[in-house]
Amino acid sequence: MQPVDYTTLMATRAELNRDWIPSKIEQVYQRDRFTISLALRTLKAKPWLTICWHPEAARINIGDPPPRVKDTFTFSDQLRHQLKGLALIDIKAIAPWERVLDLQFAQRPGEEPLWHLYVEIMGKYSNVILTDAEQQIITPARQISSAQSSVRPIQTGQRYEVPPALTGTTPKLEESRQRWQERVSLIPGSLKRQLLKSYRGLSPKVAEEIILVAGLSPQQTTDTLQVEHWQELFSYWQKWLMVLDRNQFDPGWLSNGYTVLGWNKIKSVDRVQTLLNRYYTEEVNRQKFKQLHHQLNQKLTNLLKKLNVKANVFRQRLQQSADADRDRSSADLLMAHLHQWQPGMKVISLEDFETGQPIKIKLNPEKNAVQNAQALYKNSQKLKRAKDAVVPLLAEVDAEIHYLVQVQTSLNQLQREQQTTGSSEDLEALEEIKEELIQQNYLTAERQGDSRKVDRDSQPYRYNAPSGCELWIGRNNRQNDLLTFRTAVEYDLWFHTQEIPGSHVLLRLDPGGVASEKDLQFAADIAAYYSQARESEQVPVVYTKPKNVYKPKGSKPGMAIYKQETIIWGRPQVAKEYVGSIDFKD
């Protein structure tokens, strides 16, 4: 993940000061343990200012409104108590080349600040600290004790101290090219490394941008550069410093991140705020998705492993219980041929009643014929009782395995889609799966305050069928149930892979509308694609009216039975082309 460097921080500061200062603080909300949002009000708009001290995604920018769930964090309570109703009058850099901003708050613009909110964007050391006008710390986002840091502890009641100054030479516009070149080339080495070692405030990303736009390679060594190379490189070095001096930033997307300098960009963006909000929202969502997906998938894999072991034990018992009829038949033969028994016999061969073929029956030589027959009858009854007990237990385990495989199929589908689209809907759908597993007692609920349910449902995948009607696909069991038993109307058609775990699919038709052959085939292809059989060439898919789909009483989420179905062969490999070419409505 690309960190916010000094250049980016100055870009967002310049834009915030230009567009959103002064503004009134109407609300403070903490999204999670790393992020707060300040509701600003200006004459033009009511934006939310996001301030994040995440170790990998620390930033400050105008962001999305927070979710409508209760805020249970202490830090935001303290900020709300002190800052609500005040004016944000200025955002200053505490010192040149330091990644710390000072947000100043007063009763109204033009007055002396009453409070300072220091936003320190410093990677894993990032922090947000509220102080009063005398620089006394009121509350920090992260308390740092003297045991954790002897250099700079941060605790309530102490005086705020700025971070220790970085070593290295400060970049200056006034520096001559000759002096600059001498400093960079003093020790031969890769160009990028030497720039970073020679000057403070320069990030690896900016150093790489300067080198690339000058037509050089970051790995090129300084002793191989010609005079014209040094001239071109110094020219862009000066342009970078002028951008910072004049606050003339040009945000845009790079092939591997973003830029606020405008060099090497592949797509422009109007505002730095928009750029940062989208990049870090998507990257943090992607990180959260990866962690949660791994957690859930590991849990499901372990559960399925245990259940399959249990199912195999039950099947072995059933196989053993199949001997019940054989023992009873053997006992009947023995009782019918008592006269053939001889004392001390270990095996007796008798003709079967139906086939006439000889059957060998093992005997206990210490028992007579009647006692051996009684033992066979007793064992037959025992095996029969075991069979009666095991059959429902095996059915229950098989149903549980089928359910968990369905959940795991949804997980795998979400992972593939998230890697392609980076959609926040996929993260929401994944969190709904986690909530479902908690409700089904497969996971333990987290501490209150760590898991806060958003008061809205994630949305299904949507595609346009050949005739223009929509196709809705459930991302998880919750959506499958909603689509099938709440959303579907009598005009729609319901699709699902036959006897294969997969998503519920709805072909949404207008009243009186009839699906074309192309629509049916398209829906079948998509249903096959969003199933466990995605890698197959052809997959049987059933479709029927929603009124013919039922939820068994007491069944788990996503489970359904159907009747009056029609079978059509879906082509998941063809659907891959659909997914890549059809507009994705998210």
C-alpha cells in the first residue's frame, strides 16, 4: 500500500485550506479503532473529514459519510465533547518537511485557537493528539508510555512535543545543480537510493517519479549518468520543489498507485481528496477482505474436515449394519437344519433357501446350534438398531456439510470478484457471512464495540441479459434468501445449479414478459459460473417460477427445494466472457 508522504500531505493540506477552511464542526464519529470522521459545515457543503492513523493507511482527506451505527469509542467521545460546535480555522504544517499537521479550532474565525488536533502521518508511528492552547495533551488516539518509547512518550496531561527531527539535508530551491549533483553522487550507488539517502522529506515514490519522468531508471547507478542526464534530473527536482512551494498539485492515477505531481499519470483526478479517499478506501477494504476471508475459510475448512471424518464413521457403521439381514438369514438356516449340527463344529455349510447355493456359517464351538442361532439373531437386531440410529445422524451431517460447502462456495466467489473489482459490496457480503456463521453457532461473537452491524444489506451482483432485462445473483446465503423469498415476483424466473452448491439467480422479467432462448441460456451460464462447478465446461442448471421454490422448515440460510423445474445446460466458461464484457452494476 502506498503511504502518504510529505508531498501528498502538503497537497491535501493545500486543498483543504482552500476549499473547507473555515468550517464548523457539527459532529465527531469514530469509524473503527484507527479512523475518525469530523462533520464539517461550510456555506457550500457538509463534507466529512476523514483522519486515519492506521499503520499502513494513515491519511487525512475528505471522505465518505460514516455508517449509521452507534459510536462506542472513548477517543471520539472526548473529541466530540471539546470540538463540537467550534470552527476549524486553519490547518498548518508544524515545520517544513515534517509529516505533522496542526488542525486549529476556535469559537469563530479570526479568534485565537482554543484547541489543537495534531495529525501525525508517520507510518506505524502515526497518531492523532488533541491539546489545549497551552499544548497540554488532552487525549491521544494512541497512548505511548515511557516503557514503549523513552524518546517521546505520549500521555494525557503531558506537554505535547513535536516528533524528533529527521536526519538528512533539507531540499532547497536555492541549491545549485553542482552542489546537488555532488551530494547525490558522492558515493556511487543506485540513483533512487542515493537521492533518498542524501535528502530528507523525499519519499521512495516521489524519487521514483522524478527519475522516471527524467527518462532514467531508478536502478541506474550514479557513476553512469552523463551531463545531460544530470541536467534533466535536476530540472525535475526543481519542478518538484516548485510544486511544493506554489501548491500547484496535479493529482492522478499511476499504473501502480497514485501521484499528486501529475508526472507519468495515466488518468487525471479533479481533487486530491477524491484520489486519496478512493485509493485508501479500496486498499483498506481489500486488506480487511483478505484477512476476514482467510479467517472464515480456515474455519470452514477445519469444520468440513471434522464433519467428513464423522460422516465416514457413520457410513462405515451403515456398511456394517448391512450384515443384519445376512445374520438373520443365517440364523433361520441354522434353526431349520439343527440336525446337521455336530458338537465342536466351528463352521457349518448349509444350502440357501432361495438360491440353493451353499452358505458357510461360522459357529462358536462352545455353544450348541440353538445358542449359535440365538447369538446371530441378537447380533442382527443390534445391527438393525444401529442402522436406525445412524441413518438420521448421517443425514444431519450430510446436510451440514452441504450447507458449509455452500458457504465456502460463496467465499470463493467473493474472493474472485473482489480481486477483479475491489468492490466494497464484496466486503459487506463477507461480513454478512461472518454474521451468519455466528448466528449458526459456528463462530463466537466478538466483544461488543468491535463488531458493529451496519443497518443495510449488501446488494447482489447485477447484469443485463441479451434482451435488456436484469439478472440478479446472490453474493451469500443472506442474499440468496432475500432474492428467492422476498424479492422474487411471479413474473421472474429462478435459476440454480442442479445438486451443486451455488448462488440463487433471478431473471427479472416485466409483467407479462417472456424470456427469450438467449436470456435463458445467458442466465444458465451465469448461474453455472457462480457455482462450485465454475471450472467445468457444462453444468446442469434448473429454472422454475419462484412460487415453486420452498424453504424446508428449520433449514439453514440459503437452503431451498424446488419443483416443476426445467433443466438447461449452463456454460461457465462462456460466462467468463460475459463477466468481463457486460457492464457491472455495483
